[in-house]
Amino acid sequence: MNKKITKIKKCKNKVVIYFSKERMDVSFDTFSSFYLYEGKELSSKDIKDIKDNNNVSKLTKYACSLLNKSRYSEWKIREKLYAKDGTKSEVDLVIKNLKKTGLINDKDFANDLYDYLSNKNYGKYKIIQMMSNKGVFKDDINSLSFPYEKEIKKAKNVMPLLKKKYAKYEGEDLKAHIYRALLSKGFDNAIALSMINDIN
């Protein structure tokens, strides 16, 4: 059964479509996407299309607000959109549009995050863990390289801070604390051992 639009009210952040005993709130983007006017009759399919479009519009606006504040991986954006009750088809469409405009690019995100964490002198395993927590896909993580020489250099960079942090310890106690700290920073066992073996 068709429904006739009896009134259209434009508010600050939305447009309200009135029928005889019902109302439907839509975004300005959705309103401009459909030729809507008072007296127009809408079929059930028309109303469904409008609601679907409006949901995608709201989800897109929400995703853009997140991406304006920080960078996110595709996986994390999907999580947040599903938390807003987005359906799979709606979320897929939003993600597709965000990729098309370049607002989501997992490859660039992974490379930039890798550089940032490397500059913070985190070891390989900590970087992998943190990138995984950020929703970077396994294939993108596997494409990264962790040269031994670079891992050694990062470990050497953190050694002065660790020696200062654990200065109250001596001998084997000092080595044990620094060893555990290096493992916690994501360096592998061999690198951690090479660092503490150089401690006099």
C-alpha cells in the first residue's frame, strides 16, 4: 500500500518526512538523492530504498568523523560500523566508497604504522602484535620486513634508557630486568641475550 507525503520539514541536521500518521527522519544527503515532495506517493519499495540509503548515509558520516580524528584500518572501521547496527551490505557499501575516495588504504596504513612503531624502537613481535590489534590484515603484516641489523639498532637505542631505569640493580639482577624489558618491547630472545651479554 502506497503512502502519501503530507508534509516535509527541514530541520538543522535532518529532514522529517510526514505521512498521515507516521514520520520518517532522513539526512539531507538522502533527501537530495530522492525526488521527494508533498503529495508524492511512495511504495513500500520506495520507502525501503530511502531507509537503506539513509542508513548508509549515517554510517558514512560516522565513519568520516572517525577518520577525521585518526587513521583506522578497514577492519576497525567495520567493527565500529557494525557496533552502530550497520548490516553487512550497508557496511560493505560504506567501506567500498571510503576505499574509492582514499580515506581507507590498509597498505598505506600498515606501512605508516610500521614506520611509526619502528621509530619508537619497538621490536618485531611488539610491532606485529600492535598492528594486529589495530586491525591490520595478516597479509599486510606478512609483507613487512624486519632486518636483523635494524632490530639490533633499535635494541641498542633503548639500552641507555633501560640501564637508567634499572640503575638500582647490579650484576645478574640488572641483566635479568633488562632482558625481560627487551622481550616486552618485542625483541626476540637472541637479540635480548646479545644486548645483556655486552653489559659489564
